Amino acid sequence: MQVSQNECFSRARNAFERMNFTRIEAIGNSVFADRGDFQFAFRCVSEKQMFYIYGGGPGDRTSSSMITSTT
């Protein structure tokens, strides 16, 4: 499946919005968002047809469950 950089950014924004993240913004190849003390990002690499999600905050379990629920 081919996904453009713009489409990847759009999907990332939509996922963050559904999860009530704030300050959603694209910088470089990533879309960043905040929720409380947590910050996450989708990194889109459309030329390699891949993306990855990373982030963190004060609790490992909470961070992990937030990442899992975005996919």
C-alpha cells in the first residue's frame, strides 16, 4: 500500500485527535502531540513505506498503553 507523506501526517493527526491529544503539529517527518505530561510522535517515512510511533512520559505502563491504542 502506497501512502504519501501528507496522507501519513493526516492519519497521525486523526489518531491523536481521536485520543484527545493537544498541540498536534508536524515538524520535519514527524507529527507531535501532547496529552498531560506525555508527548508522542508519529514519524512518517513514506519513501520507505513505514512509520513508527514513539513517546513517553512519567509512567512506562501508561506510555505503552497510549502507544498501543493509537494503532
